[in-house]
Amino acid sequence: MAGDGGAFAVVVGDDIIPASGEALPADALSWHPLLQRVVRIGEPAGSRVWIYYKGSAYLADPASLRPVGSIVIGAGDEVSYKGQPAVVRDVVWHFKDECANYYVTQNGRRVSKRLYDRDLELLASAP
């Protein structure tokens, strides 16, 4: 269960179904757990496409995604931050700045600072 590792998109809509088939609550678009998250794009599945985020697979309507080409680090990837190993716990797209904001866990603790591409070095991509 992995994307191709090289293509990422930002979730901009709520037409997304978990691989388990259970519908996600869609009370409001702002509640959607994947909204503004940067996800890995997988293979097509009929009129939908597989996406991957934090080890989970989802089927998404392509209209709910906006491809971004500048991303190389995704959620779950192992990175180096300040010369120490860390794991990316979340990747959120900042629409005004047109860039990804990364949040990491290092030495078992959450780093509260918002990080950018320039702050991280990719060590290993998540499966």
C-alpha cells in the first residue's frame, strides 16, 4: 500500500472514502480530517484515485485534490532536523505562502515549531 513516492497533492475537497469503505463524517468541509493536508498520489481506481496519508489509504475524487510539484517529503517520512533524526507527523499546505508546513516528532517528543523544506533533509520515505 504505497503511492509512487514522487507525486503529491493538497486535499481541497471532501469527496474522500477510506479504504475500509466507511464514510468519513462530512458535517462541514472545515472538519474534514484531510483538508489542506499534503497526501501522496497513488494509482487510479476507476473514476477515483488512491491517496495515502500517515500509512492509511483513501479513494479520492480527483476534483478534491490539487497537485503540487514542489513537495518531496510526506507524512511518515524519516528526516533529519538540526542534525538529529525525526519523523514527519503532519504536512499542511499553506495556501497564502504556497508552500508546505511540516510538523515533526524528534526523540519521542513533538517539535512545536512549524518547519519548511529548507529545515529538513529526507532520510527515508514512508511505505
